Amino acid sequence: LSSPSGLTHESHKKDVEQVYLRCSEGSIEWMYPTGALIVNLRPNTSPASYKHLTVCIKPFKDSAGANIYLEKTGELKLLVRDGDRRPSKVYCFGYDQGGLFIEATPQQDISRKITGFQYELMSKGIASDLHTVSAPCRPCSDTEVLLAVCTSDFVIRGSIQDVTNEAEEQESIIHVGVNKLYRQKSKVFQLTGESGNWRGQIKTLLECGVKPGDGDFLFTGRMHFGEARLGCAPRFKDFQRMYKEAKDKGLNPCEIGPD
């Protein structure tokens, strides 16, 4: 977390301050913004790998007081306009497309303004999985499912207990009852209550029209800004079939107990 403050530059309202962020994910809060802020993302990886990185930012819901631009060689492209209230909106761009330039907007009272956002750096392949523009709700092929089992941040067998639709955020929250936990990167799925059942929530796009239903599914996906995002989710019996067929042919990309 980086938290610069504009109050230290009150007498120099045109000042441009620079911050350097070394982590692959985190957040920045610019308190009482005045002047401008240049955010330099410098991950602890080889510069040769920078061209394969995607940067995503997610503004805080109450972020205000500045416009956020994508800047490259002096040219500015507006990314987030001050006052743009779109909950859960994520903005992504290639690392080689430029850096972040945050410019404070004129305010009567800057003490009431804080500009802030979360950021993540990820490989372009993972980012395209999360933001598939062409067909975000299409079913995965057998090959995609088997690869998702090997590479996803979470893999579980479970059932859909309920679905909550959030029209404002254009998202659906899938409430999942877990029957078997194969893998999870973060503790999204946890034991709840005295019954000792594992439960958790997975988010997906509202347009995908997910509804509660009977039967077990194999849920896979990735963590994105601290939330589980749905990837491939075939019915479990279909996963068992495709896993067995691949294993019999020696084509399964990784081992996982399908039972």
C-alpha cells in the first residue's frame, strides 16, 4: 500500500510526484490530491518479461479528486474520469502501453478527497482468460477444462446453493457448497458452522445467466482483486468422462483425483 499526500505540496499545486511500486499487486491511496502523481510499476522480474505483462486497476468505490490517465512518451489517454462511479469496473492495459499518470482536479476542499485503486500485474494469457471479450460465457472445450484443472487458482467439486444477481455491478455471485477441495490459492472456501461444511462465493458476469440447479460441478477459476472469478465449470460427471478419456490416451496435462 502506497499512500502519498497532497498536503505536503500545498504551496506547489503544479508539483508532479513520482512513486515506485515493486510488488505485483497492491493498492495506492493518494490523500488530498493536488498537482499530479506518476505511478511507476517496477516489478521484481526481468525487464525482458515486461512485454508479456498486463496491468489491471480497480478504483475504490469512493475514489475522487483526480483523473487517471495512461501515459506514454508524453501522450495522455484518459482511463478513469474523476467522479466515474462504476462499481467493480476494472481497467486493463499492456505494460508496454505506458504508465499511470494521475492528475488532481480543481477542488474547493481537497481534505475531503482521496483517490485510490487496487492494481495487479499478470501475464497476458491470464488477463485474457479474465476478460474474454468475444465469448465470456461460452462452455469450455475438453482441452480447456483439463488445462484449467492444472493452472487455475482454485479447483473444487461442488454444487450451486444459490445465486445472487447484482444488476448495478453487472455480476452474479454463485454461492457454492463444496464437496471436495482440490486446490485453492487463497482461503475463499472455508469451513462454516458446526456442520463442518465448506462454502464459498464465486463471481461471474451477470450476462452468463447462472442459475441454481441440481448436481455437482467442477468449478475452476482465478483470483482477481481478492475475489474468485469463474473459469471453466463443467458438470462433474462430464469432467470425469473427459479426464478418463485423456488419461487412457496419456494426454491429461496433470494428475488430479477425479472421484
